[in-house]
Amino acid sequence: MSTQTYHQPVLLSECIEGLQIQPGGVYVDLTFGGGGHSRAILDKLEGGKLYAFDQDADAKENAKELRRKEFTLIEANFRHLRRYLKLYNVRQVDGILADLGVSSHQIDSAERGFSTRFQADLDMRMDQQASLTAKTIVNTYPEAELHKILGMYGEVKNARTLAAAIVKERFSKPVQTVNDLKNILNKFAPRGRENKYYAQVFQALRIEVNEELRVLEEMLEQTALVLKPGGRLVVLSYHSLEDRLVKNFINKGKFSGEVEKDMYGNFQVPFRAVNKKPIEASEEEIAGNNRARSAKLRIAERLEDSQ
């Protein structure tokens, strides 16, 4: 499989520029996928090192094409960033890149159940060894929990009504497939905006299956510990929930609440935002890669510790 068809990297030149790569530096690509970003980083390294994370078995196949001494693939979720870097005796790095969200390859693999376009089992696991699937959620979660997930993670307007309908439906027969779920959603989707409604519900389930927001928080907190002062954090997100967490962490050093200050009134934050507003894809890039439409890129620089 060509890695180009696997996943076309979004905002590639902007990501690489944001990392400010030094040829002898140590870098981390937290979401290897098809390897597009990793290749571009490796092209700039000379004597440096790139560690890439990915828990997807398909990514491991793509990594076989990159037999270079500067490159190491770590088959793990990026929530374990610090632990795995320690295993390789890496304490600090010069730059970290994270391209969040589902790769176009995962969406286009019908059997994975990520897409509303294909008939498949409701799966949605990024790590295919994990036990929790979307099918388990829609068939076993209490109504109140379903309501919360649909409202918080999918920003579904009629989340309460939909949760009740799913529970009622599964009482007579299990909701097993993408089409089973869509048949329920059709009764509640706004006319003419069905696809957007499906996408919101599927996003909510996918986030819950993969613990995406919790994992993102864990990863971001570790970036402050492993980046050298002056090191760069480059994060691409694809929906407002992710972008809000990234923005808050960069600006406040935490995910909610106000910035903490020291006894002299100085802000205690680990990062400085390089771009105040997120960088977005050009119309030209969006025309060639629709996935870029919702992408928001934030770049931050690690500050010297104040203590």
C-alpha cells in the first residue's frame, strides 16, 4: 500500500517549519500513520534521531519502508510518551509533533467501523488489541452515560432524546452495525444535515472508545517534561474539543481554570505560544485534501523553568 494513499499529511510545510529542526536534534512524531510527517523530519536530520509512536498495526507496515538509523518506531499509544523515551535513554527532546484525529486510511478501511459510508460492525478501535468497541458502548452503557457522551463529545443537540431511543431500540435487538445505528439516527437527524449528524454521533463514540481527550491531556502534560527549553511543540487538531485542550494547555499550562502565578505575580506556564491564532489550511490545500478543512495547527516553545 502506498503511504500517499494511506494518509496525506495536512499542513506539512507549516508543521516542519514550526519544529525548527536542527540536523543533530532529537524529535518525536507522536502519530506516525502513513509516515508523511516522519519522512519530512528525517529529510532534515543528519546525525539526529526521530522516534515515532503509533499503536496501529498498519502503521508498522508503513514504517518498514523507513530503514534508517535515525528512525525508531515505538508501537504504543502516545499517552506513554515519557515511559518509552526513557526505555531508549532519552530524557529530553528538541521537538514534538502530534497530528491528532483518525487517519484517512483508518476511515477508508470499511471493517474498522469509523466511517458512516460503509456497512461494518461498530468497532472504532484505533488499537485493535483494546477490548472496548463502539458496539459495546451503544449496547451496554446506561442511558445517562450515553446522553453525556453524545452531548459532550459529539455536541449533539438532541443527545438526551437520542440516548433514550438507542436504549429502547437495543432492548428489542442489539445495535451491531453502522447501518443499525444509522437507522436509529435517521429518525432524529435534521433534514438535509444527516451526514453532519452522523459524523457528530460517530465522533462521540470514537472519542469514548479510544479515550481520546484523556489520552491527549496525559500526552500534553508529558510534553512539558520531555521538551528542552527552546524545544517546539507542534499540534494539529481536527475538532474544537481537542483544539480547546491544546490552546488552554499552551496558554495556561492547564486544561481549565485560570493561569497559576508565583508569589511575585508571574505566570507559571511551561510554554509560549508561537502563533496566537491557529494556522489553518489554504483553500488550495483543502481543494486537494478535504481532511485539511477542519485542521487547526498550534505551535508552542518550551520556556525555561521559572523555579
